[in-house]
Amino acid sequence: MIFPGSNCDQDLILALNKQFEGNVVELWHKDTDLKGVTHVYIPGGFSYGDYLRSGAIANLSPILESVKQHANEGGFVMGICNGFQVLCESGLLPGALLRNTNMKFICKNVFLKPGNHDTALTQNLEEKAIVKIPIAHGEGRYYADHETMKQITENNQVVFYYCDEWGNITEDSNPNGSICNIAGICNEGRNVFGMMPHPERSASDWLLNLDGEDILATSN
């Protein structure tokens, strides 16, 4: 799915074409028909220039009504970086993405640890529990109020935590101040996913990292 200002869409399409046997269909923000796709991916970038709040204007796009219907019917939806922000703005995922605690844009590799293995993104990651994935965001600090965090924890909805290279979840391994080191979550139904790190940027040999391929492959 592509919005004005999306800039990670072609990277994601390239990575998905390696994983899926079918063709990847490009959906434009003005579309209202999902064109029969089974999996919806919302890429990173700066939809509508990140005016207002990141993802806020994208939530008003015609295509989002179709995405919400797809998700509410149990269809797979995944948002990466700005896509995660869009899903939180839409209400398909709980919480919000706020400015990084250092108030700076951060671009670097981070380590992630699965929060559980009972999701489409993590079900095949048990043998390789720690993955190295790049981040690139200025508003990636995940936040939810106490009651929401209680529900997320009780329902085991944390998909990825920021950790160090040995899998320790520490304050120093948290790049943006996210509550409880959360890097990605899912909805209660486990069919809608959001994560700030970019698996599509670590899914090819020429990037010298295939850890993201493991995540995208399991989503199929």
C-alpha cells in the first residue's frame, strides 16, 4: 500500500517478491478495492509528509476503510515503521508512537527478541531468537496507558522487544524510549501486526543481512 510520501514501498515489494509465489499488488491511497489480496502491508516513509501526527492523515485515506474491513474479517495486515504509526492511528492496534526520547531521528541496526512465538511473524524464529534489524525513525517510541499495557501483557500481544545482541532486554538496548522496550505488537486476534524496525532492509545478500527475511517469510 502506497501513500504520498511513502519511501520504503519498493524495498518492501522487492523483499516480498522473494517470499511469495504470487504477484505483489501495489495499492494506492485513493483505491477502495484491495484487489483480492490476502496480505496487506503498509510500508515505512513519511505518509503525507508526517503533517499533524505521523500516520494521522493516512488514516483518512479511502484505502484505509477497506483495510479495516479486511482486518476485522481476520485478514492479515502488517505495518512497518510509518505503517505501524498508521495502524495505531486507525485503532487497529492499541497505543501510539511518540517522539524518540532524545528528540532525534535514529538510523542504526538494533537487536530484537520475539515476545512470543505464537504469531505469524515469529512462529519460525525459535531457533534464531535474536535478529538484527535496522531502524530509521524520529517518532518510534511506543506508548500505551496502564490499562492498555495490562491488556497487551495479559493477551501476550508483544511481538518483538528491543534487546542487546545476547537477548538481554535492558535500558541501554532501548533505542527510542519505548515502554517496556516494545518494538512491535499485534492485535488480540493476532492478524494485525506493527513493528518499527525494517525487516525489508535486512532481507538480501547484498545488504549483508538476511534476518529480516526470516520475519517476512513467516508472514506468508
